[in-house]
Amino acid sequence: MGGVSDLAGAYDVVVVGSGGAGMAAAVEACDRGARTLVVTKSALGASNTGRAQGGIQAAVGDDDSWQDHLEDTLAAGHGDGDPALVRRLVEGGPGAIAWLTGLGVAFSRDEGRLRILRCGGARRPRLLQAGERTGADMVKALRAAVRARAIAVRDNTAVTAMRPGASGWRLFLRGPDGDDTVAAGAVVLAAGGGLRGEAERLGEASTNHPDATPEVLEMAIAAGAGTVHLDSWQRHPTGALAPAGLAGYALPETTRSYGATLHNAGGERFVDELAPRDVVADAIIREVAEGRGVTADGGGCGVWLDTPAIDRTHGAGFTAARLAYVTKRYSGAGLDITTDRVLVYPVLHYRNGGLRITPDAATTLPGVYAAGEITGGVHGTNRLMGNSLLDTVVFGRTAGAEAAAAAR
Ligand SMILES: Cc1cc2nc3c(=O)[nH]c(=O)nc-3n(C[C@H](O)[C@H](O)[C@H](O)COP(=O)(O)OP(=O)(O)OC[C@H]3O[C@@H](n4cnc5c(N)ncnc54)[C@H](O)[C@@H]3O)c2cc1C
């Protein structure tokens, strides 16, 4: 349990999920004076957010602007994003970074200036990082913020159903002590996109946390919530194909930002490594389908990611310093990424679509708000790398504030 007891069984705002979106919403709702409960399936903060390595996009560079960020986001999403949602996202970028910094997230700096990388689909350097595991740092800071406030937490508790109540919603819970219900003036759905569950149905690997199953999305739809691009999924281009123990791990986009290149069995490069994600993933899939892939010892076929190119470009020791976590993951599996290329193949990663929301994070159900990967429209049909963590903060905070206001 978190800061306060939930014995009363009735709250102004109940937040479902404790990834970036859920915890940002809870903090904001509480700061607006709402009696707030977070219900989350396992430990507080256990989520896809905690797995994010690459970083968070925000137009904070001298030569950057929210307008450029908006154009890049719409273009990467094939023009399918909702311009009003995208505008809310990108205009909120610098503020989100300032808010996270205030909560204690230490964004990486070089000689005092924020380190900003260019990543796939972005015309400017725009990706900020907190070390190499930005998502884990965000979760740590947000969890501390939740615990420092009078926010009730029901951990190891799943929401199993939601129904309209006399003055809001009633949520049905399954926790360590059995089943019960809780009443909410307003609800924030922040239970993620559930792509791990979809991958399991298909018998495929995915990068997602075991909690990433779509039942909350499905229950909102069953309750009548509108959706957008629900079946648009994204594959991470550089899923680890070998060694077998790394199945489901994805090498972060920053490997390509730092200069790692992709090669087919003939040693040829076949795509701009900094093109949008779906372009890179589709190119790899095509190389393999057309017989130019490399067969892994343990089975499966992929292409080479030339990670030694990073040190060839930036000097010995760069990879060890900047990509220590990836280096460690691979050395643990018996491979030195500074000397050996790695075999990669796209892996299921992200649900682009989801619940339809307004710029104020309202779903089509009265009193129900949503934020993060459970929603659609922000990323069109292909998310720009680094925009999801930003989405969790911008729309998470918005959802919390709006839910608090609605509950009043
Ligand atoms: C390996 C990996 C790397 C990534 N790297 C990046 C990156 O570098 N940059 C970037 O922008 N994005 C990245 N992403 C995507 C990004 O991390 C996620 O899309 C985003 O964090 C989702 O946040 P969320 O709060 O919406 O959902 P999540 O973080 O998935 O949280 C969902 C929460 O809901 C809970 N929940 C689920 N079902 C229930 C239920 N029935 N009852 C109660 N609680 C429930 C879960 O336990 C969890 O706490 C990455 C994703 C992965 C998997």
C-alpha cells in the first residue's frame, strides 16, 4: 500500500496502471486536491515505461521548434495522427522535461549542456536521455513522487471490469485479498497498449513487460469507448535475434544514432538507418523475405547490425561509456558488441492506436480519461521513437488534472 489507506472505498479519481502515464496522472490529480487511488497489476511502477532505454523527445535544441517536432511526428505517422493531439504533445515537450527534472530525473549532459541525439524520423537532434535507461529513471522519480503524496495505492491488484455508477464509475478489482470494488468520481485509464498479450496470442516475441496485456483496453471498448487505429502495431526494427537468451530484447535506437549500420548477408547496406521505424523494420523484413538474410545458429533469420562501427566512428571506449547497458546485456550472453556485429530482426513493440481521446485526454465515455499507450491518435499509424515517453507525461498530467476537475 502507498501513502494513505483506501478503506473508504470511494475516490475522486482512480488511476488504472502505474507506468509513466498512470503515475503522472496520479501526481497531477493529487496536486489538484483530488482524493486519488492508483490500482496497478503488480508492483508500483512495474511497466513498459520502466523498460524504455532510448530516451524522450522534446524540442529543446537551439535550432529546433515544436513546429518541426509536429511535422516530423505527423510525417512518421503517415499523416494519420490527429493534429490537435500532436500539437498538444509537442508543445508540451519542454515543459515535460522541466517537470521531470523537478521530480529528480537527471538528463544526461555534455559539458553542462543537455545531450540531444537525432533519432529515426527526426530532422533535428531531439532525443534526451537520463543515462541509458531513461524509462527506469522516470519510474524511479515518479514512484517517489507518488509515495511522497497522499495517494492511495492498491498494488498487485488488477482491474477486471468497469461499470457506470451512481456518480461516476465502479471498478471491479482482483487483489491479494480477493475481489472487491471501488467507486470513482472519474477514472484515468493508463494501462498501456497490451502488446505482450497480443504477441502471445500470435506466438511471437515482444519487447513488452509481462503485465502488458490488453484487458483494460478491451473493457473500455466493451463499455462503449471509441477507438482509433486500434490494430496498428509497431515493430522495433532491431530486436535481438541471437544469442537466443536475448529474445525479446531490442537494441535501442541510439545504437543507430551513434553510427551502427545495417547490412544484409552480402554485406550491403539497404536502408537509411535513421529513417522512421516502420521503414527500417519493413526493409529488414524484405531483405530476409527475399533471401538476403543471415541465418542465426539457433534458427531464425535476420540482418547484421554493425555495432563495432560505433567505436570506429567515435573512438575506442565510446560504446562502453555510452551504451554500457547494451554492452552488458550482450556480454552476459557471450558477445562483445564492440568487436562483434549482432543479428537483429524486428520484434513486436508498440500499439500505435487505442482509445480515442480529445486534447484534454477525455475518452468518449463520460468521466473516463486516458493517457499513454492505451490511447490512439497521438502517433498516427507509426510512432516516432521517443515520443511515447513524452506522451505519458504530457497526456498523463493532462488526464490527471482533467479527471480531478471532472470529479469535483
Ligand atoms: C523495451 C521497451 C523500450 C522502449 N523504449 C522507449 C524509448 O526509449 N522511448 C519512448 O518514448 N518509448 C519507449 N518505449 C515505449 C514506452 O516505454 C511505452 O509505450 C510507454 O512507457 C507506455 O507507458 P504507459 O504508462 O502508457 O503504459 P505502461 O508503462 O505499459 O504501464 C501500464 C501499467 O498498467 C498496468 N496494468 C495493466 N493492466 C492492468 C490491469 N488490468 N489492472 C491494473 N493495472 C494494469 C501495468 O501493470 C502497468 O503498471 C519502449 C517500450 C519498451 C517495451
